[in-house]
Amino acid sequence: FKNIKYNFKILFPLALGSFVGIILFGNILKYFFYAYPIQIKFIFIGLILGSIPSLMKESTSKTKFKVSYILYLLFSLALGIFLVLLEKNISINISTTEFNIFFLILSGFLMAAGVIIPGVSSTLILMLLGVYDAYLLSISTLYLPFLIPIGIGLIIGSIVFMKLTKYLLDNYHAPTFFSIIGFTLGSILVLYPGFTFDINGIISIFSLILGLCISNFF
């Protein structure tokens, strides 16, 4: 808010591009997730793994590496795995009309963490909460009773997580990044669909490599 005109020039194109991208690719992702769920999940895993080297490089850009930083990675990795296992035990299938409005606002709030925090995927957060399928369906059909609460939570969460992330990166840069890396690695379990030693397995490997290449390219 200190330089609204300058910040608007940067943020408005990003916001507009995000909105257009979500609308355009919502139906495409929905189709591929239902038609080729295993291959798409391996591409996502490749995208995640491909981001790890840049996160590792950034984590020690301001300070030298310390062995103690690994503890942050291991703790966040263990916590991430625990959350995944917990979600798998309590997850249920519900339609877009059965979500409580306050839960949708909370989902949007937590989704903001994936938008703001480096290396954390908002897609995986929505998957953990069990609302990703409903989110894709709502995007593809512009179902506003679902999207508006998500949007409200996203705006509130973005402000909160921006301030929190800035504080942590300014004061605990390396520990924060190593914690992010741990959560990122743990989130792979959300996507991992299993592996079979057949033609689907071969395609899955190529999908993983494709994800890695795309991630490294960007």
C-alpha cells in the first residue's frame, strides 16, 4: 500500500493472467485428471521434484549451510507425511453442494499458502482438504456458490501469508526454506498413484521425466 500505482502495474497482470489461466485450463485439467489420472499425477510429481534444486540453492543464498537445517527439513517432511496419512483415513467423496461455506473460506485461506509460499502447491493443499475435484468442477462450470467463498478465503489468506512469509524469510531465511522443502517432498505422497511394471509404468516414467523437464525449463 506504500506505492499503489507501481504495485498495481505488477500485480494486476499477474492476477488477470491467473484468472484467465484457471478458466482456460480448468476444463483441460479436469479432462486429463479423469482420462489419464496416473500419468497426470506423475507429471505433477516431476514438477515438484524439479523445483527442489532451485529451492536448495535459494535456501543457502544468504547464509552458509548448517547440518542443523536438515532437522527443519526432516520435521516438516514427517509432519507432511502425517497430514497425508491422516487425510487418507478421513477423506470422503462429496459434491460441490455439500461443502460448508466456512470450510470453503478456510480452504481458500489455506490455498493462499500455495500461492504465496515458494515450493508449496495450492493444488496439493486442495487435494489434502478433499476439495480439488469439486474445485475443478466449479471452475469448469463457473459455479459461483463454490468459487466465491474460496475467493474470499484466498484474498484473506494471501494478506496473512504474505506478511508471515516475509517475516520468516527476513528473519529465518534458511530454516524457512528447508521447512518448505520438507513439506514439498512430503506432499508427493498426496499424488503418488502407485507403479506397475507394464506399459502404463513406462508411460508413467516418461510423464515423470516430462514434469522434471518442464520444471527445470521454467
